[in-house]
Amino acid sequence: MTDFTFIHAADIHLDSPLAGLSRKDEAFSELVRGATRRAFSNVVDLAIAEEARVVVIAGDLYDGTWKDQATGQFAIRELARLTRAGIRAVVLFGNHDAESRVSRHFTPPEGVFLLSNRQCETVRFDDLGVAIHGRSYREAATTENIAATYCPPERGMFNIAALHTALDGHDGHANYAPCSLGELQAAGHDYWALGHVHEPAIRSEHPHIVFPGNTQGRNVRETGAKGAMLVRVADGAVRSVEHRACDEARWAQVAADVRGAGDYAEALGEIRRLLASSVREADGRPLAARVTVMADGAVGRRMRADPAWAEGEVRATAAGVSGDLWIEKVRLATDDTVPMGLPPELVQLLEEALNDPDCARAVAAATAPLVAKLPADVGDADIAPLVTAARAGDSAALLGAARAAVAARLGEGED
């Protein structure tokens, strides 16, 4: 068995717009337009620079039905860069690029393998001693436990299992291909290359069960570094798993607690300090930030009296920090008491709705006539998940996104 390096990526979402940008600041929008493409190119660059032998893409290479052929042509060009460098790629399709949403694909270059959605498929690289198992989605809303159908590990090979799943559930993500951590641990594979959850995480090290997160944050709920996992294998075992940033632009949520500030200038000084810190953490990338200001006393009263002016002051402060900093939204939380969490009665109603097939059908029937009237690019990050789920006809995801949106409005948070 040969020592080798591979890249594990997922949730590239080619040509997905960055929600909240296009209509509000054309200059910044132009700066980050095409960020999902450049992030995928960065993944390819990483594989070539690190002399990887294989790239595994665990679902959602595409964001949905192509607007035109350019999306598919770009993907093929980047995959061909891999194969010209002697790097093979194995791609499975998840809920966003399931057969029901992307029904046709260009013929991939030699050395690129697209996994079937009819049953688990195994791709073997005998020169490396590697077997890669996986199964794509046929339907976007895949709710069966497809991990239970996976091929067993092959003796004498390093076994990678690629799966698009939220495991047993994850806030903000529809519970597709549900399975348990224990089930994957018991399956006998050496590395589970997961996709679907957009935050990088190593859920287990015996064996490795890993989410790389998405390659480019697409809205203010997807903060921090985004990229892919660089995995090194030696003597038939994982030696290291390292998250490498591949994103082109970053998002941040800045909580500016200026309660107790003596005057407006002191409050703006603290906001400036926090924004400057966020810019440094972006490592030279353009940054879009949502600023929540908590103020009291004279400063709070002044902000409440003229919230539009207060927002303008925050934006002007940001302009003095960096030319690559854009304020996605300013929220004022001027009261000492901020509501925390949804009322229990509402939580119960939403949970019942999520598990009621009649409710799901009613939601689908009610939203279908509205979806066709929506503009192609919905710029508000707060409603983008709702629109995405509605366009996919995914009632479960739509209800889940609605719950998150209501919670955010009532102060539960943004995740």
C-alpha cells in the first residue's frame, strides 16, 4: 500500500450567488462575483501544489440546475487541470446536484469518476491500494439511510467512503441520508469523506469521519475560513487531516457591546476596533460583516432616535478601517434585555409541522405559485435559505429554514 495525499472537498456550489450583496453595494459585489468558481480553482491549486493523488468531492459540486452550460464547462476545465497533473477525482452528487435537479452532465475527462445514484459504487486505484465507495443522490430530498447500502471495505486496501449527509441531524441543514456516527464507525472503512454540513469538523478519529465544510461562505451565517481537507496517509493509516482555506471572500458577525460608553465617539471607537480585528482574521480577503450594536444610556437613546443615522455612522466607520470591508447589515439591540429563544409553544408547533406530511404538502402547494414570480437573485441573506428550499420543492428544508428565520427575528441567533 502506497503512502499518498488526498484532498477531501464538498459543497462547492458552483455559481451560487453570495446572498445579501448584489443589490446593496455594486463595488463590493463586483469584487467577490465568481467567488465560488475561484474557490474551486483554489482547491485544484491546492491539490497540485501538495502533489495529491486523488481529490474526493462529497456532494454539491453544483448549486442546482445550471442557468447555462458555462457552469458545467467551468467544472470540466478545472477537473481537467487535475487529470493533466496526474490527479484523479471521484465525485458524488448531493441534494443540490441530484439527478432530479441536474439531469445531464458533460462527459468528464479520463481520470474523473462520477458515482452512480442507483447503488453504492466502488472505484479502485490499485496502484495506490485505495478503494473509494459512494453513492450519489437521485432525488434532492433523499431521506433514506443510504449509508446502510454502502459496499463493505475491501481487504488490503485503504477504504474511503464518500457520503452526503447531516448524520443524525445538524442545525440549519435538512436531515438528508440520516445515519448515526456509531453506524459509520462500525462499518470498517478507514476514512468517511462527508459533505452537506458547511462547517468543517472532525467527528471521529477512529476511524476518521470528517466534514470539510463548504469551500466558499455564501451568506452571513457561513462565517470564518472555508476550504478543504488535506489528508495524508502513510502505512495504510491516516497520519494527518488539515483544513486548508480556499475561499475568496469571508463573512463575519460582529457583536459590538458598547453599553457603558461615555459618548458616541467612544462607541464608534470600539466598533472600529472590532471591525479591524475581523479584517485581520480574514487574512487579506474581502470581508462582509453584519454588525449588531448593543448600546444603552445616552448613546442608546441617540441610536434609537435615529437608527438610519446610526447605521450610516457604522458604515462610515467601516470605510475608514479597510477598502475591502463591506457592511452587510447593521442591527441595533439597544435594550438591556434581548429575547432569547423561541417561545415553547411555537417550538412545539414548528416541530409538529416538520413531521407532518399533510403540512408539507400544504406548504408545497402554497409556495409553488410564488416561486415562479421570484427574481433569479434574491439578495437578502435572511431569506435566501427559504428561497432555495422553495425552489427545490423541499418542504422539510423550507419549514426548517422558516424556523431558523423566526428564531433569528426573535433573538435566538443566526445559525
